[in-house]
Amino acid sequence: MRNFCPFCLFAGISACALVWFAPLSHLGLPDFALHMIRHMTLVAIAAPLLVLGTPRLSRSLPSIPLLASFAEFVIVWAWHMPGAHEMARASGGWLAFEQACFLVTGVVLWASVLDPDRALAGAGALLLTSMHMTLLGALIILSPRTLYVHAAHADMSHSLEAQQLGGMIMLVIGTPIYLLAGLWRTRDVLKAAPSDKPAPSEQAPRRMQP
């Protein structure tokens, strides 16, 4: 059972407030890159911090790691379809719904994979999430044409460059966090595995030499 961590809760809430309300446009990055910073902060940074900071809330959520990973796969890929992405950029209501989907599915996923009783399934779910995040980021980077009209930026020579920057942000933030967390959960599985070596009390007594 995890203990309450007020620092994690404060950090998670602060991360959400930062990406939602801070004037990130002053960074001078393309809008698509800012979108990806918000997205990855919500699902890979704020969500696990909120779960670690509110163990009672996370225990009340369903703990099915592989199903939670699949749900996040559907949500993330669906909102990065060009039509859905442009719809969210054009409407404040759809944008709020998109951001809520990212945060809620992120919290459900991390609550499942950090369940102490589901270390093996949690490790598998995190590694699968790392794979599909990597694949989506790579597809965005390697696309030969601009997928998102919203990726354009006046200070960049070509909108494709802005799109590629967003894909790289996804890889730089998402891939290592999910991968390292998956390896950490794998370590927990290995530590909990029973040893084949018999306990000292179970070992056969040695024969006395004459």
C-alpha cells in the first residue's frame, strides 16, 4: 500500500496548472510543439504524480493494467488523427475535452500499473505504452507531408519542421518515462520471485565424518 505523498500531489497539480494556464506561447515554439508538451506532461508526468500523491483515489480506480494501456492507446491515437486534432484546436470545448481525456486515461493507467499487487501486468502495460508512444512519435517525425495544419508556425521555414519537432518532444518525454517505469516494475517482479535455493532450515544435514 502506498503512503500519502503531499509533495507528489502538489507537483502533479502544479504540472497541470503550468501546462494549462502558463503562457507557454512566450517560449516561441510552434503550436504543435506546445500541444505535445502539454500532452506528454499530462500523461507521463502529472498523472503518475497525482496517483502517487493520492493513494486512496488510485485504490478506488479499476486496476487492470493491460486494459488501461489499451484505453490510453485508443485515446492518444484517436486525438492525434488529423481531423480530431484540428477540431480540438478550433474549439475551446473540444480542447478541454481532449485535455481531460489525456489526464483521466493517464491517471487510470498509472493507478493500474503502480498497483503493488500487479507488478507483472504493470510492467507489461508500461512497456507496451512505451512502444506505442514511440511508434506514434516516429510516424509523426517520418511523415513525408504535413499531417496537421495547426503545426505551421510563422517563424519556421516549413510546417513539416514544426510537426517533426512535436514528434521529437513525444519521443524525448514519453518513451524514456514509460520505459524506465516498466523496467522498474520488472525489477519488482524479479525481486518478488521465489528463490529456488532452499532455506537453511530445509537443507539436508551434513554427514559427520568418522
